[in-house]
Amino acid sequence: MSNPNPSSAPTLRDVAEAAGVHTATASRALNPKTRQQISAETARRVMRAAQALGYQPNSVARSLKTSRSSTVGLVIPDLTNPLFPPIVRGVESVLESDGYNVWIVNTDNDEERERAKIESLRSRRVEGLIVATARLDHPLLRQLHEQGVTMVLINRQVRDLPIPAVTGDDATGIAAAVRHLAGLGHTRIAHLSGPLGTSTGLVRSQAFRHAVRDHGLADDLVVECARWSEDDGAAALRALLSRTTDFTAVVAGNDLIALGCYDVFAERGLSCPGDISVIGFNDMPFLDKLRPPLTTVAVPRHELGAEAARMLLDCIDEPGRPARSLLLPATLVVRGSTAAPPRRA
Amino acid sequence: MSNPNPSSAPTLRDVAEAAGVHTATASRALNPKTRQQISAETARRVMRAAQALGYQPNSVARSLKTSRSSTVGLVIPDLTNPLFPPIVRGVESVLESDGYNVWIVNTDNDEERERAKIESLRSRRVEGLIVATARLDHPLLRQLHEQGVTMVLINRQVRDLPIPAVTGDDATGIAAAVRHLAGLGHTRIAHLSGPLGTSTGLVRSQAFRHAVRDHGLADDLVVECARWSEDDGAAALRALLSRTTDFTAVVAGNDLIALGCYDVFAERGLSCPGDISVIGFNDMPFLDKLRPPLTTVAVPRHELGAEAARMLLDCIDEPGRPARSLLLPATLVVRGSTAAPPRRA
DNA sequence: TTGTAGGCGTTATCAT
DNA sequence: ATGATAACGCCTACAA
């Protein structure tokens, strides 16, 4: 009684021997797509043997042979930004039901890390990439696109690069925010933009200028944040305040930047919305419990992820597919951080 | 001029041909550990060729041959719980610098999903697992342990299973919370525990009972939440309130459960901390900006991840290593959600 | 120092 | 319907 493969995990060969068939037959029996090629009786015997041995197929060997992996990579710039976890779940909900695994990687907004992680994903033969780290100028993504890598952008885009993308409707969202403030009577509205090297930063910033001009207001109260973070939001507001205090409302590039404003308000004894109103962007979780509850522009985060996943599946199924962009609606959520401006001193 | 491998990604064989050596030599030249076996001149030629062709090693083939992958799996129950992203970063910070890739999977607290994802990780030959989904009774983890799978638990443990674990010091944290409330004059303190099927839920609950008894207080104001969520926290508080209103403080099983209390306060017009004080657990981000800012027990989330990663590396390097548990200190962070109890009516 | 050869576990293409 | 065979790309004794 010889066991050619003691102790170690059973292979297809072990299953085949136990079932008294050739490995090729065992392979066909275990794969639903080829199962009908063999007799029901044999198939049953093989499956029983596999069950009995606790056989688990070796995905690595399969990937080597087929150069496919049933895996896609999801590239996130900063997992601690509450915007992203719901997007991740949206992506997973679609991809999992289609039999794909999702490999999440976190780049921490670091180019080198991004390169290394994407390279690692590719060397593992992921079948596609969903990328949330795009910058307007992004040599790496450009290069991947030229190499024909299947990918979909989410939330942000790359300038002049025809890659499919799913994003929120930034312009409409910002316009709604400005309209809300103008309607409350604000006439001096500032914008703390996100990094202008990202499409979201630039688009929201441009939309802001257009919107305030449409209301006949000045469009020069704009400061750029170096990153999408609370600290950078606070720094930007401090910089603005050192230049002028002649504004009564702030449209923040996103919710984290808005939270940075809260820090500065606390620091300087300013009241929100009494002295200054603030609007965020994204409607990340827990904003309704802040002091004050943050008025913000909601984007459908789960849907964003789900749609990007569907789009990626389409791209995988139909490689030559022309890129298309999907814009998901953004809606203003009014809470307690916005009110009429204080009466002019 | 024959190109046996047009258009497709270059393989080691292509590099070898370009450099005029055998694949074995090319392999040795490209691997730092074997590079010294060959002449500097040859090594240089191979590396130049690899560079010129844009050669990227195929990790799948390498894994199949070596049955190693330089990859570890990180199993998270709920990525949208802000406790976890900082832990993820802690894990990555250690593992990346050691040349490992981290494959993050999200189980959504679903057993079936957990099984499928862990199976997928294993079939890809991950070299170890860091698991944050442990329940006290966890057949899957028990089975993996019996199969000798290298893993480390984080945040939670499995009952009577000698797997290395890194957790926060729940008992001390809860004791500090109760001491703080007792010191403020509270004598009727409730506990909304997390699921008692998790070690964190059970340990914190037991610690709560011990602590209140140590202060000579009643230990029967305890309700269990079905899950670690805001909704379940709210439901538990409603259930408690329907039983009795004779308490002035709540120790919540974690921050999300505490946020659920905030919902109920708003619903019923209760003032916090005026009518009821609340303490959370974990010190997830943004709690300082809540209304009121949440007093909570802070655990070193990044450190938790980093230590678990170090422990996993140790386990990988030294397979027979006896399991050890690491308990990281938890500290009370006093904010605005706790105050002296209202004067008795 | 370099080349040879075999095999990791699977699937695809033959042939039977 | 099933078996034989080769190959995916890489690594590593072993031989030279």
C-alpha cells in the first residue's frame, strides 16, 4: 500500500488514483464546465474521492496553466478614509457573486508603494484592476493602459486617458452646495479644494468657481489642500484666515477637509454655523453625529463600487470594448453646519 | 531572427536567450541569494537583458515551484468599522518592509464568506494568516490550527485554542471606565455588551461585572448586542430602557454601540451627559468631534497590527514556536460624554 | 561558474 | 468517454 504523497495536501493525482481514473479525467469531473464530457458515474466517483480526501484545488497551478486567476485587484489610496470601505463592499458584492476574488491593496498615497503593489498584483495574474488612486497626471496608469491592462477607475480619473471610469457627479454636487449657501444669504463663500493634481480636486474647484460666478459672487476665496486630510484642511483654513476673514461660508473639498475646519473653529473660538457655515463632500459615515452635524454632498459609495465592478466584468468579457464613463448622481444632505450668515458687523 | 515569444510578457527564457546564457544561469543571476554563484560579468549581462526586455518574474510560476508566495492573508470582519483600517496599516507597515504582500479580505461577519475567502487565500499558498474574525467557538479556525496553518489572531481570541494572539487589555480598560464613572458619583451603571460569542464581548462583559462589584454596585444592568454595530447598540439601549430607567451611565462594548446610544438619546430627548453618561471602547477616529465628544477606552490600533505582523513573521521563521499572547495596554480617554450623574429626582 | 533535466499541479490537445 | 502527453514559467539538485 504505497502512498506517494504522505501528509502533504492531496493533489489531483491523489484524487485520480483514489477514484481509479487518470488525472485528466479527474480534472474534467471536478470542473463544472467540463463535467458533461464524462459519464455521470465516473464523475460521481471522482467527486466522492475528492470529498473523502479533502481535496482543494491548487489555484497557483491552475493559474500557471490557464494564466487566469479569478482575481481582481482593488487599489485604494487610503483605507482609513471612511469614503473607501463602503466602496470596497460595493465592489465585493458584485465580484464575489461572479466568482471573483478581490485583492485589496492600500497605497497610502505613496507612488512607490503603488507601483510595487500593482506590480505584485500583475505578477499574480489578476484579471483586472479597479483603481481609486488616479491622479490627473499618472504615468504609471498611462503605461498600464498602453500595455493593455484591463482596468476601471473609480472616483477619480486621469487626464486625457480613455479608461473606463465610475465617478460621482462632482460638478452638480458642488453647484448644489453653493446654491444652498447662496440661498441662505451667503455672499462671500470660500472653497478649500482638494489637491488639484486629482480630478476630484480640480473638477470640484472649477465647479465651485463657476457656481459662485453664476450667483454673481466672487470666486477668489480658494485655497488648495495638499492632501485629502483633516490636517491639511485645518492648515488651509488657517492660511485663508490669515489672508482674510471676510467670508461666511466654506465649501470643503471633502468631509475630512471639513473636519479640519472644525478643528480650527475650536482653536479660534469660532461658532459653526453661527460665524461660519461649512459643507463637506462624500457623506462619509457618522457625520450626522458630529458637533454640529455636517451638511455635505452625498455620493452613492456602495453603488460607485458596484458599478465599477460591473464595468470591469464587462471589460474582462469583451476586451476591445470602448471606454465609457459613468457619472453617479450626488445629492446635497443638509444638516446643522449651515445656516444664514451672521449679520454684517 | 526568431522571436519565440512575440508580444506576450517576456519570460526568464527570453532573458536568458537575450543574454546568451541558459535559463538556470539567468535565474541565478536575477535572484540576489544565488547571484554570488555566478561571475559578475554574466550577472551584469543578464540583469541588463532583463532590464531591456522589461522582464517581470511570474510569481505564479515561482509559487508553484517553491510553494511559497511572499504573501500573507489578513482577514477582517468588517472593513467599515473604523477600528480596522488603522490595524491594517499597522500590519502592512511591518510586513511590507519584510518583503511580504498583504492580501486583505473582508468577511462581513459571514461564516460562509469567511470560509470561502480563507480557502481562497490558502489555495493561493499564503504563508500565514492574520485573523480578526475570531469567535470563542470557531470550528473553522480550530480546524485550520489542527492542519498546522500558520496564523495569528488579532483583537479577539478563540476559547481554549493555543494560537498566538495580540489583543488590547480589555479588562483593564473596562475597569478604568467603571472607576471613572464611579468616581463621578454614578452608582447605577449599565453595560451594553458586544456579542458574548466573541472574546472581546465576553471579556469586557465579565470585566464590567467584576468592576462594578468591586465598587459595591449592582452588576445586573447588562444587555447583549447581537452585533458590534450602531443599530444593535441602539436596540440594546431601547431594550434596557423598556426594562428600567434606573441607571445614569452606560459602558458600551465598543464605540459603535456607544454611537447607537447617541441615536436613542436623540430619539427620546435625553441629554448626554446630563441625563446619562456614556463610555465607548477602541477610540476610533473622529470621536473627538462628536456631539458630545465620546469618552472611550483607547487601544493602540496601529501597534496591534504591527505586533501581530511581527508575531506572524516569527511563526513563519520558526514553525514549532509555542503560542504566546500579547496584551497591549488600553487607556481611558476622557471627553465630554461623561459627567456627574443628575441629582436624584 | 555554468548547463542539464526534472518537476511543482493543473489543464488542453491530441489520440484512442 | 477516457487516457496519454505536453506545457504553463520557474527553481534547484546534480552533473560537468
